[in-house]
Amino acid sequence: MFAKIALTLSLLVAAPALCAAHEFKAGDLTIGHPWSRATPGGAKVGGGYLTITNNGSAPDRLISATAAVADHVELHEMATKDGVMTMRAMPKGVPVEPGKTVAFVPGGYHLMLMGLKAPLKEGDRIKAELTFEKTGKVEVTINVEGMGAQHPAPGGADHDMHDHKM
């Protein structure tokens, strides 16, 4: 009984550290919790989601991304206006203003993984590279979660404790 309690307590103490470890820092930027959803067999596109926080005093801009699992990656934005959802490429990139966080989430900004070489499977870890106008290249790992995975907005009550497979 004592062993079960000790194990449970150690997992509870370690879990926040494991989740928090899924962020990447480069210069004044923090890239938080990159993730994707699993895709069905035959799918040729997938989405990538994350947050980018600019802790500095100068603006930066995400200008491109690459991932080994895709032929190419595009920066996209989805928006709903007058009940109509649209998606558009962001060829000039996505600005990240000083002191702000930009969230790449389903239904908003996202990385569009185009020409998938194989389906994304839950539990996979995808190596990707983000390129910023000022900060330069930043290597990240995107965790692939279940097909219906959802994440709260940055700053949400359970933002740091979600279902990434660590």
C-alpha cells in the first residue's frame, strides 16, 4: 500500500515538470507545447499547433517551417466571418509582438503539413524547424496526439497539464 502511495505522489510531483519540459527557447522566444493530431491513412495534410511567446522588447516574425514528415509546410490562418470559415496562407509570416503570445490552434493560425509522407500516428514525435525573421532557426519536436485532441488557449487553467505523450 505504501509503495502505491509513494508511486502516485512521485508521479504527481513529476508530471508538471514533464509537461513543462515540452517547450523550446531561442533568444527572446519561447515555443510552447508543439503538437499535432493523428491523421487517417491516406491523408496528405496535417496540422501543427503551438504557442510562441516573445519575452523581448523587439518584434519578431515566424516566416517559415519545415518538417521531415511532409514535402513542405505552410503557415495558415483560419477565420470565421459572417458564418463562413476561410483558410488562407500567410506568405509574409506571422508577427510575434514583444510581450505577446501567438497561439497556433485548431480554427486559427496553424502549420499546414503538406504532402505527408506517411500518416501521423498517435505517439509519434515529429522533428520540425521553425524559422524566425530575427531569431533564426529553432528546432522543435511536435508530439502527435489522438485524432480528436484539443488544447486550451494559452493561460487556461490546465494549459500546462494536457495529454502530451511524454
